[in-house]
Amino acid sequence: MTKSEKLLVHPFEIEVHYKKMKHIYLRIKPDGKVVISAPLGTSKEYVSEFVKSRLEWIKKKQQKIAMHKAISIALGEGEILLFGEPFKGKLSEAKLQGLLHERIASYYEKYWRFFEERGCKSVEIKYRMMKSTWGVCRPTARTITFNKRLIHQPARFIEYVVLHEMCHLLVPNHSKDFYQLVAYHMPCYKQHQDTRIIYDAQQR
């Protein structure tokens, strides 16, 4: 005997399956949906508290899934992806980083006044190659490090990443308050997230 239902545990809609089992389990589907398997008779309140206790873990897993959910594009020989568009030619590492810094600095300036008015001190912007994240904000060290690979991504996605990391200056986690802050500045931030591109190129 099994029973299934949808349960809203902000900000997630949880798919819950009640089964003949002893323990409660949580998993994240490839599309990012949260699924709970729970013993028959488990209360909604218990399931909700179980999910709330794992909110940070869920959000981290969904972020990793989002990083691999992207538009796919193939590039021709001698082309690179520059701000989401095919570019014919070669650019030096220094030139690429300079272009990326100009773009990131423009978004930083766009939002900075809001954060400055709330007591944030200016931060040092750094760059390095990263495999599993697009940016890292360290409020206590007053640094934000961006993935150099952002140079290949569309402007809307880069802007989202910059805003995301800046919001960590005020909210150092991925709580409801954090995403409300992101949405305050960028109501359609989820659409910006979905503009990331996977590309096929012999580019180094």
C-alpha cells in the first residue's frame, strides 16, 4: 500500500510517497525536484520539519544541478564563445580576463550603492578557474572570487552570478531571506539562471 501527495515546504513543493518502510528518505531528482519517501502514517508536520532540517543541503544539490542544466551550442573551428556568442579569432588570457572584469565591474557598480547603504564595505574582486561553482563570496575577508569561465557565458547569466555573490555580503547562506533579496533586485533571476551555455570547442 502506498500513498502520494504534494506538500509545500517553502520554498519547495515536495513530492511525498508514503510506503511500508521503517525510515524516511530524501532525494533530489535530476530535474531538481525534491522527493520524500516516508513510512505509512508519518505526519505532514514531521515531513515538513525533516525537510526544513535539510534546506541547506537541498539548495546546494539544486545549485549543482542548475550548473549542469544549460543551453548547448556547438562552435566552429577557430571560434570561441565570448559572452554567449561565437567569436572568430583568438584572444589572449589577459585580454579575456580584462573583458570579463569590465563586465563584472559594471554589474558590481550597478548594485553596489544598495549594499553600501546597508553597511557593506567594498570588496576585492578576484578570478580563478573553478570546476563546481561560478563564484565565492567571503564577507569576512571582503573578497568575491569569480570563475574565469564566466567569460563564455551570456551577459544575463553573468549579471545573475554577480548579484548572487553580492547578496551573500548581507545574507551568507541560501535561506528564504537570501532569495528574497536576489528577487528584490532581479525578479526574473530564475530566467537568468537558465541562460547558461554548454559549448563544444577546442578552446584553451
